[in-house]
Amino acid sequence: MKFSVKLLLSLILVTLVVISSYRLWGDQKRLVVLSDKFGFFATNDQFQGGASLSSLSQLDQGVQLDCTLKKSDYAWPYCGVSVHFNSDPQHGLDLSDYHTLELDIDYDIPPNNDRSLRVYFRNYNPIYSNTQDEYTHKYNGVTLQADAGKMIIPLRNFQVMTWWVVDNKIPIAHAAPEFTNINKFELATGSNSTLGEHSIKLHSITLVGRYMSGETLFLLMLVVWVIVAVFALLWELRNYQLDMEREKRRASYLSQVNQRLESENIKFSELAHRDELTGIRNRHAVRAWLERQQLQIQASSIGVLFIDIDYFKRINDTYGHGIGDDVLREFAMVLSDLVGSNDKVVRWGGEEFVVFCQQKSQRELVKMAEQIRHYVHAHLWVHGDEMSCSIGVALGQNHQVYETINFADDMLYEAKRQGRNCVRAINISV
């Protein structure tokens, strides 16, 4: 598989993992508002001229607000809890990455009484706020009915209070909810709450958000995809250039080989008893020589190397018979260069070649065969792939020449049975 395809598949897998992880765990950013970390204070309407009373006590988990709403000149008596995130109101918390408020509340009042509560996030913005007038700090608020247990409130449901916008003459550009610099969280009884005793247990205040917005994640993944795409493109261009250079070198080499082969073929085709394809001797060319060896009275040794190209049929099937013929020509040329000047190289038929050697020992013959085998395996052949050969070696007397050929053939097939690309030898002269 190409590197660029692997890279693409890997990037797709990483993208799926990132998206799945974001869906599963990206929404786990939590801010728990604790009384030991932030300031919790009881509030009431006395600042506006009312008469209501309120007090705050610590629970094992959270706080309890106890208050008494009293009738007075102030038309909307209330009490509540105010959480100060910082002693300096100019420096609040940036809650813009949070999307949900979770409140765990128990509101202890008679069942038929109004159970509404007002929730505010106060935002400080120097454009419309000042430190001397707390009323200028924006009211992002929502009114809800207090049910026992946990309440989940999306922050998108919060609105800027109309009375605050009107009283402070806020321009439309700053009339929308803001959560970038929240200095207070406030919880108060509803504007129509019944006079009398109220008890609110505020067990927990939790803000839920994402570590990263979906838009930011999308842009980040888009940047990664673009970087990887550019890298893959550059990689493919580099590989294309390398392939072109390799093809040029191979074409140059093939041209040189073909020129040499054509030159050799022209020379050999003019000679009798030469193999038409490779230009070396064919088996008919050595027939008379073999007969003379058989009839010689004076005994002398004769060695036979029977050589076969391994899996030659695959070359024809893969590259075609034209390339197969070029391989045979090159093999004949290489083999001729490797043997001695007094040795005879013969194309015996198909991909089989025979080398006849005189006055060589068994050890010398095997050494020659191994040299041929190693060179064939290491050589860069015309079709561009590795190639190997199997060799059968036999040493006999000149009057045993045909028997020696047969034994060499037997050793060749023994080499093939042993897995090819090896040498097997026998000495029948003893």
C-alpha cells in the first residue's frame, strides 16, 4: 500500500477518534462553585428600603438561606444568596466556554406558594460598568420554578433584564447577554413570592462547558488535514521525481545492454552453429567435439556444469517473451564472461545452459559453479528483478562424456529439489 494511502487512512481514523472523544468527553469541563473558594453572602431588600431579613448558614454540602419576607414601602420584597467570584469586581470569571448551569436546590415553602426563583450572572464591562455603582454591572438573568433536586439551565436561556437596559441607557450593541467577565452569581426569591418564612438549601452550583468549541475543533482538524495534504502531495512529487530518475537510469542501462547484445548478435549470427537467440554455441555445435572426446584413446578429465535459470517461466508470464529473450541473451553474455577462455558455453535448450571444462578438478568445478550462482543472484538483470539459477556439476573421463552430461543433469534436478539457487556435484571419474 502506498504511503500516501496509509497516511490518508490513518488521518481518517484519527479524525474519527477525535470526533468520538469530543462527543464523549469534550463536554466534561466543569466549574464547581464552592463556599470555601468563593465568598457567599446573604442578600435582602433592605438596601432598597425594604424590611426583609436573611441569614446564611453552612451545610455539610452547600449553604442554607433562611429569610423572612416582610411588607414595606419597597414593592418587591426579596432575599437571596450572592456569590462573589473576586473581591475586585473588575476581575471576574470568563464563563464564555460554559453552556449549562446545574443547580441542586431544596426550596422549603408551602406547596401552593409561588416557587419562582431569579438567577443572575452579573457581568462587568468597563464600557458600561463602573466600580462605584454595582447597578451598572449587567444582569444576565432567568426566572425559573424551583423543583426539588437538580435543575439544568442552558445559559442560552439567560437574557439581559429589560429594566436594567432602560435604567442604564445601554446601547443596542451591548444589550445582549455577556459571560466574559462575571463577578457575581445571584440567586433570589421571585418578585411575587409570598410574605413570610422562606428556606432555600443550595447544595451545589456547577457550570458545565466544553474544553474546546465545535467550531475551534473543526478549524483545527481542517488545518491538520491541509498540512497533511500538502505533506502527502510533496511526498508524492518527490517519489515521482525519484521514479523518473530510476526510469532514466534503467532506460540508459537497457539501451547499453541492447546495443551490446545487438552487436554480439550481429557478430555471432554470421558464425555457424551459433544459437540464433543468444549467439553462443548450440548443442549441435559441440556434437562433433563430443564425439571426438568419446573416441580419444588418451584418458583426460572432462567437467560438465548443467545450468538452469530458476522460475524462468515467471519472467515470460510477467514481462512477456520479448523481455524473456533479452534475459536469455544477457544470461549467455554474463556466463561467457565468467568462464575460462578454454571452456565451452552451450545453450542446451530453453533456459538450460551447459559449460564443458577440461583438465579441472572437482573442487575447481564446484568453485566455478558457486561463482556463477552468486554472480547471477547479485546481478542487475534487464527486467529489473533478481534472478537465480541452479547448477548440477559432474566430473568424468573424456570417454564418459555423455554419461557425465547425464549425471550433471541429474545433479541439476537434485539442486532444484533442494530448493533451487544452489549447486549439487558428483564425481564419476573415480
